[in-house]
Amino acid sequence: MTSINFQRTYLLSEAYESIKERANPLLDKYQEYPDLITFNFSERNVIFFTERLIPTVSTNRPRVMLLFSNPHPYSVHQGMFLSPNTKGRESLFWPTMRCADWLLIDEENPNPKQLADICLKAKYEGPFELIFYCYYAFPTDYPEHIRKIFGRQFFNQFIEPEANDEFRKTIQETSVEAVVTFNKGIFNLVSKDQIERFIERLKEGELIQSQIKGIDKYVPIFLTFPTGFIFDVNFKQFRKASLDTIRTAICSGSNVPESNNT
């Protein structure tokens, strides 16, 4: 793990046994990763590591939040968002960001810890300073597993309100000028406008945009293709074109030139 990782605790109380029982089949394969997720019977809680990356320097570029649903356990274990999978294969996120000129790194094939350090120090070329942020803190293979593990009541009473409050607090405290998300469900949770059909709209070149609700300032939010979208022979071109469109919209709104800044 790296400095972008930190611990959180959920106090489960009387729900401890049922939550742990539901968690076992979904999280059992990650038991080999020490301290990643620990259920504590005596305290009736679960302690886990999560991830968040906010640059520690200012480069006078607009800050854009890349908003994801929740961490993947294997990425948390390796110490960086969207780390290579268990077969060592690079996430499609990174070549897409390079191809769209959003995040250009001099170093070849940095490992996850090196990549975390590069992004923390914003040592990359591109138009924006990028914040990597997960809406939900708990790591699972898929976002829907969080509700399956914790149940509707605990999720609605504790996890969702905490995620909502912390997200808006971070938006306000980190001078975010725009948000880009890769998940339709998260877009619908935090934006003023709701959408349904979106893949075909993105393929047609449409800019899907709204604004963050529940905060005192105007912050636009944009929806692009999911990080794992490959279900089209032209998926690379579609993903790049979407980021190109979003980049133009953000730069226009921020009065930032579209050429790369360092």
C-alpha cells in the first residue's frame, strides 16, 4: 500500500454476524492480503483500507475529479487506483488517458507505487490536476457487492449518507472545477439530472453533462464510458472522442487553453 491508502472503520453492532456471513463468499479470496479487510468480533466492527488521491502540490492547472464507484481490493493492495489485474495486465484506463492527452508520463511502465507518487506530485503533462476519488470507500470486486454485504438497512442508514457527505465536503475543500465519472449510477446519485440510456449517446458524440447537487457552487459533472468498456470494435476511438469532448467543455468553462500544460 502507499500514502494514498488509509483505514476506515464501520461499527456493525448487532448486524455484525449477518454482515460477516454475507461478506465471506464475496471477500474470502482477499484474506491473503494482510489488513486489507478485517472483521473484529470483540469490537463488532470491520476495519478496511481504502484509497483516495489528491495532489499534494499545486501546478495552477484546473483540478478535475475522476469519480469512481468504489475501490477494487487488488488495486488497494497494490497501492494505486486501477492497478494491473492478477495476470499483470494494465487497466484500459491508462492507455485511454494517454491517448486522449489527459495524463502523459515520462517514465515508462511505472509500477503502482511509482504511479501513485507521480500522480500525487502531479508530475505529468496534461491540461488538469487530477483527483482520483471513490464515492464509496469499501473495496469490492463490483459496486453492487457493497449493498449485498451490508444489507439495505445498514447501507441506507450509514454507508450512503457518509459517502454523500464526504463527497460534497471534498468537492468544496479541494477546489474541484469539474467532475468526470465513468459510472452511470454514480452520475445519477450526485448530479441534478438523471439519465438512463447513455452508451449510444456517447457513441454519437453527445456531451452528457449536469452539475453537482447539494453544494453552494456550480461544479459541472460529465459522464464518459465505463473504465472497462470494450464492447465495440471501435471502443478505443469512442473512449478517446468522449474525453476529447469533455476536455473541450471543461477548458472552455475554465478559460484554460486546450494545449497541454505542465
